[in-house]
Amino acid sequence: MKYADLIENAKKARSEGDYERAIGIYQEAFQQKVMVNDLVDLGLVYLDHKEPLKAIGIFEDVLTQYPGLAYVHYGLGIAYEETGRYSEARQAYQKAISVDESFADAYFGLALLADEENDENSAYDYYKKTILYDANHYWANLNLGSFYEKHGLLDLALQHTQNAYRISPREKMVSYNLGVIYAKMQKFNEAVKYYLEEIEKDGHLMSYLNLGLIYKDVYHDYEKARYYYLAGISKNKDDANLWYNLGCLYALMNDYDNAYSCLFYALVRERSLIAYLEQDEELESFRSNPIYQKLMESIS
């Protein structure tokens, strides 16, 4: 088979997620000749196949001969990250930018590394740079929106999160983030809409908790609140926050037996909630009931 046909088959196998087959076809093609772009593509397939050391070998060899390939420096940065060599990953991303100042994904790689190190200012700067060169970068818009939301800049948070939603509305997280922002803006109908969208995507589990809180605290609809807590628990029965809030809801409904059961389940899984329970205003009446002492004895 001709080289070009083999490469085409390898690319097709990669697009179908059959990485082992793609690797085999690339290796067969390279017995005829080796084109640099195709060799780099093999390195990317090794990344897909969770073999970063092999990818590093290819990228480093290519860069020895062709140091001006920004996208290869970027691929090398990803491979270094996957092997825990974060300092070298940072250098690779910076090298990609030095070769091509407009390489948006390299800025994004640096932003994620800064986020991992809790260096918010650097992460913010790199997210902004990412968007400067690629206004439609989904994750940079989403993460920048989260940054602004965390710092109370809700209009900017909404702007960037809406950008992310426009770019890729079916991605997980973006609807959840919109729900959080709208809830903080006290636009609860909008918040509910987006939390429900996130649930439809089988996305962030906190959507169930936040829906429960809105229906309990804002709409005072305890039955719907209970429904969403239980729906979240059905997805993850070990989520202590859902069990705790369901227990609080039962306490507000004066159903102390169910409150006891839910709170016991929550406290066994997350003992740090005990201190919160002792001060929680929603549980004031529950704490005055003998069943509270039973709960404390049961978890001690």
C-alpha cells in the first residue's frame, strides 16, 4: 500500500479511537519513508493512547532537527505534564509561545499549570492571553468566568460563561456554572433552568444540591427540594452534603426520624459536618429534641 494511503488509514483509525491500530499503521508507513508532520501525528496518537514517554521521544527527536515548530513544543509540554514533569512542561509551553506568540493553547497550558499551583494572578493573565488569540476557546472562557464568579464580578463572569455556552452548549460544567452565577445574581428561575440542563447532560452532581437549596430556601417548596436531594443521592449515595441537607429538610418538616437517619449517614461519611450541625440554625428545633442526643451518641 502506498505511503499516503497508509497515513490516511492511520488518521482514520485515530479518529475512530482505535489508537493501537493507528500506531501500527504509522509504523508500517514509516518503513517506506518518514514525513515530519506524520511522525508528530504518531506522537499525538501516543498521547491519546496514554504513552507519554513514547510521545516525548518523538517530539524531542523532531525538535532536534526542527526547533521552530511551535505545535511540537506544545505537544511536548502536554507529554511532560502527563509524566509529572511540570517545570519542563512550563518551559515547553513558553518555548511554543516564543516561536509563535499567538499560540493560544500554549497560554492555556500555562494557565492550567498556574491554577494547579494556586497562582491566581498568573492563571488569570494566561487565560486572558488565550482568549486574546482565540476568542472562541471554550475552556479559557469557562475558567475565566469561574475566576470572575469567585471574586464577585458577576457581570464579567456571566459574559465569559455565556461565551463558553455559545461555543459549546452541550459540554458539561457550563450550564452548572451559569446556574451558580444566576443564583448569585438572585435570578433564580434562570438558575433552575441551567441546573436542569446540567442534569440532562449527566453533569455536575452539585446541580441536584443547588436545586434543592433553591426550592427549599427561595420557593419554600419542600417536596421539590426533597425530590432533587434524593435524585442526587440516587446518582451518588455517598455524597455527605446531599444527605446532610436532606436531613435538614426533614428537620424543617418536623420529620425527626428521617432527619436522624439522613444526618447519621452524612456525619459518618464526613465528620467535619459535626461542628456545622451544632451551629446550624435550621436544626435548632431538632437539637432540642431527645433524638439529637441519640444522634450524637450514635456517631461518637
